[in-house]
Amino acid sequence: MKFELKTENENRRKSYSHVLRTVFNIAMIIIFCDISIKLGIISENYQIEYYCKLLSVEKSKHNFRILSRISNLKSKQEIWEFCR
């Protein structure tokens, strides 16, 4: 008959691996959140640039409204200065 004892080393190893796994998951969540925020900022900048170019070609109320909402500028003169 075989008799086997579990030692504390196995329990410590399991707890260390659990802690490391938790730290790794938290780090990955932080990294992905940071990437998504940066991509949102980049996307907003490209959107502003696109509507400024579109505004120089077609001066419509719709384009002014969109640029006003994106850039938080209220008057047409401020939007023109911003796009230059």
C-alpha cells in the first residue's frame, strides 16, 4: 500500500500561481483599457481632420454642427480658426 503526504510546498506553489495569474489578468485589463482609450483619441483626431477638410470643400450646417460637437467650439468663426 502506498502512503502519500501532501506538503506545504504544494499549497504554497498553488497560492503563488493563483496570485501570479491574478496579477497577470489585472495587468492585461489595464493594458487593454489604455490601448482602447488611445485608439479613441486617435480616432477623434482623424475625425476632426476629416470634417475640417470636408468643411473647406462643402460649407454646410451639418459639418459645422458635427465639428462643434466634437471640438466643443460654439461659433463658426472659432471653428474656422480651429481648422486652420
